[in-house]
Amino acid sequence: MKSRADKRCLSLLRLVVALPILMLGVSCSLLTDLAPSMECAAPQEVSPPPVETQSCPEPQVVERIVTKTVAAPLPPLATTAGKMHLPIVGAVEWARVQPADLWIEARIDTGADTTSIHAEDIQLVEKDGKRYVRFVLRDAVTGSTYQQELRLRRRVRIKQAGFPDERRYVVRMWVTVGEIRSRIDVNLSDRADFEYPLLIGRNFLIDNMIVDVSRHHTLTKRADQNRD
């Protein structure tokens, strides 16, 4: 028969053996109870915050830069030419006619032999056996008329293409263009149908000036200036 001490040892041994098993069961029970609570919740969709659309302000013009191409200024036109440094005149100039002392716009024509001026009421008169021509000149600026009476120099026959020959009286006058003043023969004619009442020909131009037909009114003396 086993003694009481042996029984106690046997019971203690059983307790020692059963205790781990009991603890294991308790642990499993606890793990089973905690398992549902340890499950991870399903992730929730997170919407990003709304993005505010920023509008850029309109650009402001601080300074406007405009680039322009400017042509270089042309050199000044020559005022004289040739070996004699004769003054250059244009195809149209203002001329001063004396003794009437009138300013008249003139056509400069190198193809005409003699200077011609528009005259009205042309009459041939005789005084003391000498012949004179009485005629009227018109001021191009004021429109005033001035009667003239000058000694007859001669008569000339003028030929014009498509027109019959014309006989004209020739008188002598002082004509000034720019700084050139010369006493020349001038024939009297009806130039009412022409643009310019005075035509200056070669009898004034030769050895006095050079004509540049590309220019007009190149001289400083004009009809609107004060007369000397």
C-alpha cells in the first residue's frame, strides 16, 4: 500500500502536468475571445480636399516699345553746278518783271529761244516817228492790271506745231529770277490758255543758270515776299 506521502507526490505531479494544459486552454480561450476585436477594419475611401482654381490676373502693359525704321535723311540738294558754279533753278519759278514791277509764275523752258509773256490789249502806237507797243500785264498775286508802253524792238514770226504762224511784237524788259537780273527781249502773246503766264527761254538762261526739271520753286524769292 502506498503511503500518504506518495499520494501527495502523485497528486502534485498530476497538478504540475495538468497546469500547463489548463493554461494552454485558457490562452486559447482568451485568443478566441480577442480574435474578433483584433480584425482590421476595411479601409475607408478618403476624398481629397477640393482644389481651388486660381485665375491669373491680366498682364498690365507697363511700357509699350514700338520699333520703327526711319530712312536716313537725304543729303541737301546742290544749289550750283558746272565749272562756272551757275545757280540751279527748277522747272517752275517765280519771276519779277520790270518796269511793271510784277511777280509772275514762270515756266523755265530750255527749248524756247525767246522769253514770252502774257499780255492783253496789245496795240502798236507811234510817237514822234518812233513806234511803241501799248499793252496790259496782270499781277498773278493780286489780279490787278497794269498798262505798259515800251519801245518796239522788232516783230518775230512764231511757228507752233498744229497752229498757224503767229507774228508777235518784241519789247525789252528787266526779268529777275532768284539773284539773276537781266534785260532781255520778251515777245508779247496771248497765253490765256497756258498754265503759266510767263515762259523764260534761252535768251535769259544761257550763262546765267542751269535748269533741273525735277525741281520746282527752288529759289527764295517768291511773290508773297516783300518787294524791294
